[in-house]
Amino acid sequence: MNSVLKALDSPPAGSAAQLEQIRALVRPELAAVDEAIRTGLKSIVPLVDQIAEHIIAGGGKRLRPLLVVLVGRACGTHGSAAHGNGTADSAPVQAAAFIEFIHTATLLHDDVVDMSALRRGRNTANEVFGNQASVLVGDFVYSRAFQMMAAVRSQRVIEIMAEATNVIAEGEVLQLMNARDPDTTEARYFEVIQRKTAQLFQAGAEVAAVVTGAPLAIQQALAAYGKHLGTAYQLVDDVLDYQSDPETRGKNLGDDLAEGKPTLPLIHALRHGNEATAALIRRAIAGEGREHLKEILAAIESTGGLQYTARLAQAEANRAVAALEPLPDTPYRAGLAALARFAVERQH
């Protein structure tokens, strides 16, 4: 395992190779998570099965399940996950699956709300099957997640996830309220991403610590790690919306702008640009987004909006790594630190 630990520093940060190095630490668990996801999405209703298969085929990084099983291994010495034989422990695997189900349900609902037609380079479920089916199957995925939570038989897990799903729902509503509002502040933006994105990373890390029997101090440290990791991840996502290659990312450049979402690069440019720039950005947020994309990109670049957002993302990633200090020095802790580096250095 020491060779794996050393290798985590070898690939370029943010590369697919680095992510694969991290995955290699917990490959048996990830295989078990994939199986749990396929089993959990099975339904006697054919349309549910069709949409579930569409979701599974879409792939994705599956960072949240990776986070959960890595935390399970990092805490393994405290509880039942201390196998040391490379086999998958059932409680972290089940937790990883229901965390991914919550994430999947929010995506199904998000794509309907945002009227999105493309995700990860493929047609969204609502584009293929319609809005009604996507919303209803999103509800099915939510309810299946809670069935899996109940099977873990931990009151604390239920409490964490009940709180998390409620906070995430509030974040979705706050984002809707901010849409098309050029007066959205940086503070309001951070409230949305901490509720909408960071909360599920936080819950996943904390739940994994709980089900492996980690002490309260470790649970709290890992909850902090998840919160900072999720915040960093979303900040970088908002940078990539204005600079990534659509072919690589599977989304169109400026999608957030087209949807009237005032993300941090735009808020920074609005605050630091001249009067003409500010007026242009305000019009774009209010509804003329894609028509002025070229000018908006130039304004974000000239005001340093992307660099500013990237610096804040790096600061969050540093806080995530610092939160790991109470954990034993193992390859799994190194993997969690590498995951934080990946989150801020990735290009898609």
C-alpha cells in the first residue's frame, strides 16, 4: 500500500490519471457501490427501469461515493471496516449508494427546473423521457435512498441525512430566487453553494465516519472536510462554466449565464467592472445571456473573476486537507487529501 500512497503524488493534479490513482485505493468498494446502485434502482415499473438505466449509462465521476468509501477506509481502524484484506465493508458501501441516489435525484429535478437538454455530453432524462417522468423518477430515487438509509439501522445516519436533504432543498429554492437577479451578492451565492452542493459532501463524509464507529471528534473533522471539499468543487465548476471545453465537459460554455445564474465569476466582474461592463452583465443576468457571451467572457477575464474564484476554491481545498489532521496517517487519508487537490485542479 505504501507504493500506492507514493503514487498519489505522481500524476498531474486534476488529471484523469490522478483520479484513477485515488480510485485504486478503494476499487473493491467502488465495484460494490456500482452493484448496490444497480440493485437499488431496480423497479417493477418499466419506465423507472428505463430512466434508471439512462442515468447509470451516463456515468460521471462518482466523486461522492468515492469520498464516502475513502472515509470509511480512513476510519476503518475504529470499527467494522478494519478488514485489511481489500474486501468491501457493507455499511460504507450502502452509504455511498444512498448518497449517490440523493445526488441523482437532485440532478433529475434540477434538469427539469433549468430546462437542461444536455448533461455529460448526453441528452438529459427530461429531454429523452419528458419532464413529468423525470420528476416522478426523481421522487422514486429519493424514496429509495431513504429505504437504504433505514436499512443501515442508525438513528444518527437518519438525522444527518434528513437534515441534509432539507438543507439541499432550501438551497435549490434559494438558487431559484437568485436566478435573473443581478443584485445577488457574494454572500447569497455562497449560501446557495454551501446548501446545494457542499451539504451533500459534508453529509457523505460524516455518515461514513458514523457507520464505521469513529469517535465524535473524527466525525466532526470529516464533516468539515466534506463541507470545504464540496465548496471548492462547486467554485471550480463555476469557473469551468466560463472556460472549459464543451466537448470535454459535456456542457455548453456559459450554460449558467444562459440560465440567469449569477455565479461568483460574474458577481466579481459586476462588482469590479466599469459602468458599461456592469450594465452589460446586469442585462445578461436578467435574460440576454448567450447573446453577449463573448463580451461577458472578456469582462470576466479583464476583472480577474476566474482567478478570484479559483483562489477561493484553493483556500477551501486547503481547509479540507487541514481538517484531516486528526485522522491516522494512512494511504486512505492521503487519498482524501489527493481528492481535494483533484477537485481544484480538474479541467472538467
